[in-house]
Amino acid sequence: MELWQEMLRQSVDSGKDLVERFGFETGTAEKLNKFFHIRVNPYYLSLIRYPGDPIWLQCIPDAIELEDDGALEDPLNEEAHSPVPSITHRYPDRVLFLITSQCSMYCRFCTRKRKVSDSTKINAKWIQQGLDYIAAHPEIRDIVLSGGDPLMVTDYALERVLSGLRAIPHVEIIRLGTKMPCVLPQRITPKFVKMLKKYHPIYVNTHFNHPWECTPEAEKACTMLADAGCPVGNQAVLMKGVNDDPDVMLELHRKLLKMRVRPYYIYQADLTKGTNHFRTPVRVGLEIMDKLRGHTSGLAVPYYVIDAPGGGGKIPLLPQYVLGRNGKDIILRNYKYDIFTYPDVEEQQPEQHPVERTYMRKKRPSRRKMPVPAEAVTTSESLAGK
């Protein structure tokens, strides 16, 4: 048994553990564990500095989760885009491929609670169905392996999936969506990264939310992945009490760059059941982006996105940098709110033949403008409260 597997066996993993180690009332602890299973491995538990700190909030349940009955279990409508149980095919050329329901630490803000921690949700038959589906659809060129956490399976089991994907001619890119470098970096071993090298190009998207997670152990894991030729990106989730502060996010992304991890996304928290207490106003995310852009390297500035409810995909949000126009000039502001003008290029309309102009005047149907609800006319400047 490898070290990371032994550490998993020592996890806080039941309502009883919450009662004995954290003083929870028995009934509440059992309800929370039933609502969404508890698992915190010893490594991540060791990062907690005090009750209620940013690490605690992410991994230790709270009774407030039980009060959030109005939200959806599947806010991104993944099930509607699942032609087979292990596949979500929401974008034209790429799919999400779920190969396990297990994680080394169950985040309390998880958006896939309906599947994660339930071993009946993913099995070997469904994984083969996923491979068969990908093979039958030549438009699919990019695969995101997820779960659960795909690194929860053994090296041997993961290699079977990777080799199966590489046997499909139209599969170009494989991505591993894993939180292991953050929550259980001991999972990244020399043997593991040596195996990955055989199946390039492989990209790794991991998940750090707070600077305290950027430990020497985490840096070692990310270095091993990068040295093995895997570009590593980070997808953070914006959460109240965890990282809803521009200075915290600035520190996090600077530290990630030093660890050879490229900030990729900041997600607005999804509308998932039991997570409403983590949500922040969009204004907060825009203010964070304003603090990052120009105040640190562009390499440390991710996209701020909302994964649209109902399965609409990721929609990027930006602070308002284009303030308006003055004739042909565009009025801009920079990160210090200094104002500049940029002379835009005037576009010349192509000259039309007189007969064509007459035909267009007579025959072209009128274009009726669709009415736009007043509440939809909102700029990112107004969202940011600038």
C-alpha cells in the first residue's frame, strides 16, 4: 500500500468522527454526513489553523448546509448532456469523462454532490461505455477526466483509461481534473508521473483556493507534474470567508506561479444545494479582477467565469475598461483608472453597384429588433459598483 492510500485510511470519514474530534451534536453530524459524505485526509486536516478558518470552511461541514433546500442538485444540467452515464458532452469538440465517484477530501462546496462519494454512480461498465462513445464520435478531440477525482484510482487503472483514449485516433488532448496536488500531494509520485509521460499531451487542471494550501508538499507535487511535461493550471472557486478578498487572491495567484501553476479560472460559486452560504455577489469577483489586472503579472490573472445555470457553458466576466466612444475615438481606462483615448480604425463600406443598391432597397426584408428587457441592460461597470 502506498503512502497516500494509507493516509486515506486515516481520514475523518464519518459522523462519529465529527462528534469525537470536533464536538458536533450526534444528530446533526449524522444528518450532515448523510446529506454529503464527510472525508478529510490527515494532510489537509493539518492545514487548519483555527476553527472557522478558510481551510476549515472548505472541508468541515456546517449545519447551515441543511437549511439550503431551494437549490438544485444538478445546477449545470449535466445529466441532460450525458449520452452515457460517464460522459457529459456539452461542448462541440470536448467531453467530460467521469471515471470515479471518490475524492480524497470532499469539498463542502462540491457542485456534483449527487454523484460524488456514491460508489454506485460510476462502475467499470460505464467507463467502457464512455470509451466507446468517444470512439464513435470523431468530433471529440479533447477529453477532461474527472469524477470524483481521477487520481483516486490506482496508477494501473488510470493507465488503462489513458491507453484506451490514446488508441482512439481523433483524441488529441487529455486533461486531468484533479485536486490531489492541493489536498493530498503525496499522491503525485515518481512512478505516477513516469507513467503519464507515455500519454502526452496531458494537461493537469488542479484546484487551490487559498494561499495556505500552497505548502512545500504541494509545490513538490506540482513541480513533479511540470517536470514530467504536464502544463498545470488552477481553477479556483470564489467563496465567502475563504477567498473573497482581492489581497488573498493576489497572494494565491502569485504563489501558484512560483509553483509553476498557471491561474486559469476563478469560478463564481454554482447554485448547488447546500452551498448558498459560500456565494458572493458578482461585484466581489469583478473587484478582485480589477485588483489583479495591472497589479501583477498577466500570467497571474485568470478568467473570472460563471458556469451558466442550466448548462449554458462558461461565460467570462470582466471589469469595464471600455468607457465609451467620442466620434471615432474609443475612451478607455487602465488599472489605475487613468483615462485614455484610442483612435479606432474607420471601416469603409464596400461600394455597391447601382442596380444592387436598388434591389437591396426594394427586396431586402426589414430587420425587426428584438426587445431587450430593461433589467438585462447591465454593464460590468454597474455590477462592480464603479
